[in-house]
Amino acid sequence: MAERTDDDASSRGGRLGCMLLLGAAAVVLIGSVTAGCLAFTDRFPGDSMDIAWEAPADGKGSEQGNGAWLVGDTLVRSRFDAASGYDARTGERVWDYRPPGRSQICVAEADVDSAVLLVARDDENRPAASRRELCTTVAAIDMKNGREIWRAPLPAPGDDPRFERRLVAAGGGLAVIADKGLRALDVRTGQSRWTAAVPANCVPGKATPAKRRVAAVLACGDPEKRRTDNGMPEDAELHAAAFAPTTGALLWSTPLGDREPVRWDKISSVLSADPVVVSAASDSGDKASGAYYSFGADGRPHPPIDYDGDNGHLDDKLRVAAVDDTRLYALAGYYRKGGTRHRAVAFDLATGELAWKADLDNLPGVNMRLQDGKLTVIVKGSATSAVPDEDLYVLDAATGKERDSRSFHDAVAPADEVFEHKGLLIVARLGGSAEPVFTAYERS
């Protein structure tokens, strides 16, 4: 048996010391690399969004007839030549609706609570030798199975004054058609419910029905004034109006502007019918100028919320604005030294005052959804980045405080609609694209 000498002990002690030093150095190195990775991604491992399923792209598209909705467990996608339903749990296509006679879909609107999709489409019954009448038929589609349940004629464009294309709208159990006045049908049966006249010297734009009221934008002017090419009096201005959903009775009509009228040729939209919130803007290229106008139950106007203000320039796209009973939520960009920064903002409808603001790490928001007291915002980073840098923020709608934030493992194509369904975040893309129609993400 060999006897241990002091030289052996010294040698082993030296080797052990070296091993400990190397181990410590490795720990420091690994810690540095990990910290660097976390600093680069700004997310912790596992704190991300992963693809659960994808519904493939559906070929060439068009700017008309596009929409996406979630009804129960069914996602519905419309386009210029068809509408389709998908299982929201798997992404599998479960039904298709194609208009007869190769007629095209001009506009699609949905009453999600009634599970009915309305499509305004061409008249397929015209003889082949005749000029086809465009967008003169409305068809109602059951969103659960894709079956057509009724159809009705739409008023053909005439020589009457017009300030926007008036087709059909759905909501609150009604299909509302704007002509010289408003005409409401039962959205499930197509049976007539009521007709309503608009105030004298006014022309209705597209209405937006809801359970407690039907909102509409009107253009009103002196019929004795000189007319434009659209047949509108030159002094015509925009009004908001509300009608009773059960009878069609006019509840109130109020000009959008206070001291300064809002001209009829502004780009207008009804953001909400309950409460009534209307946007009106002048398109000036990349940066529209305008405001959101809201009204009390009696039609009394609240202070307008201007697109430009101390809190930045509000994005005028309706997919990045939302309304609840008391507030308007929007995304805004503002300039600070070094470039444009971005935030989510909330305004009190009654006063027009800022309720809260929340920065979005200087990234522009591309979509926002208000649901169950929370705002879900997708933001997109630099298009030149080699690493996907789309992020998801979930904010408390009451306070603006961040509830959750996550990165996406895969680059996210521009989202037109966002839905939440049984733990999945589902992104919808409209128009012609090689991107999937729907992509569902789950939290890892």
C-alpha cells in the first residue's frame, strides 16, 4: 500500500483549487450569458406565445367583403367570393358559403349574438347578356353551419343625394338597411320590423344597430343651397342620430360639431351605438386629422376627443380603438427626443379627459381588443430586426396597469382582428395574402 506523501497532498490540493476556480468562472460566464440573453429578449424563458394551430391562406383576395368574427366555437371569415367557418379549437374548416352565379360579396356584417352573417352581393338572376346589378341583394348566413336562411333586395343607387355607400348593417337582432330612411328586418327571419324617416333635409349614412339603440350618421343641409356632384347641399354637415330598436322612432339627432360644423364629406364611422360614439376625420395621408364625438343617452354632446392632443396622435383605425360604457380606448404615438414613442390611452367619454396612459416600450400597436375588463394589445417592433420582436401586452382597462406581457416565438403578420377563445389568442388576417387566415397562439 502506497503511503501518501505531503507532495501528493499538495498536488491534489492544487488541482482541486484550480477546478474550483474554473467552476466559479464557468458559473460567472453562464450567468453573464444568461443575463445578456434576458436583457436582449426582455423576456424570461417560457414567457412567450407559441403557435397552437394555423388555418392555411385562402388564395388571392380583394379589398371588398372582408371580415372575421368569433361565434361560440366557430371562427367565420368572409372575402369577396366566399365565407367560411373554422373550428376555433383546431383551425379545421367546417363549412363554406359561396354566392350563386359567381356573384361577388361587396360587404359583410355580422350580428354575433344572433349568429347571423349578412352579405351584400351581386344579383345572380340577371340575364347573362344584361349588365349585372352590383350589390343589390342581401343574404343572411347562419354562422354556425354556413346555410343561407333568407335573402332580400337592397335599394339600387339612384339619383338621391348620397354621402357614402349605404348597404346593410347587423346587430341587436336587426338587419338595418339605409335608403331615404332606415328599414329594419329581423336578422334571423328577414321579416320586416319597422321603417323610420330621418329628420327633414337629412340623408342617412350607414346605421349601426345595437340592443338599446340604433345609431346612424346623417348629413343634413339646406336643400336650397347649391348641390355638389353627390347631390348634397354645399353647407351640409354631419349629425349623429339614435333610433329606438323596437319601433324605429327617432330618439334624438345632434350635430357633431359645436361651434364649428363638421362637413358632410369627412370620413365618418360609428364606433359604438351603445353609447353612441362617432369618428369623423379628414384623410391627410399618413396622419389623419379629426376627432371622436360621443353623446349621452339623451343626445347631449360630450366634449370631443381630438386625434391630436397632449397625449399624442391617436391612431384613427377602428381596429385600434374600443369603447365601453364610460371610456374610449385608443393607441397613440408621440414624439420625444430620439423618435416616436407609443402608448395606450383611455379617455373619459363624459369629460373628454385622460383617464390613464400606459407606455408600450416604444413599440407601435397594430391591434387592440377590449374584453372582460382588459385590453389586449399586439405591438410590432422594427421590420428590419433579424429576430421576431412582436409582443403582447394585457392591460387592466380600469387602471392601465400591465397584467401580462409576452413575446411571440414566431413573427406575427399584421393582424386585422384578434380574438380570445378558451385560453387561445387567435389572430385573423384579411385580404389577399400568403399568410394563414387564422393563427392561434397559446401561452407557454
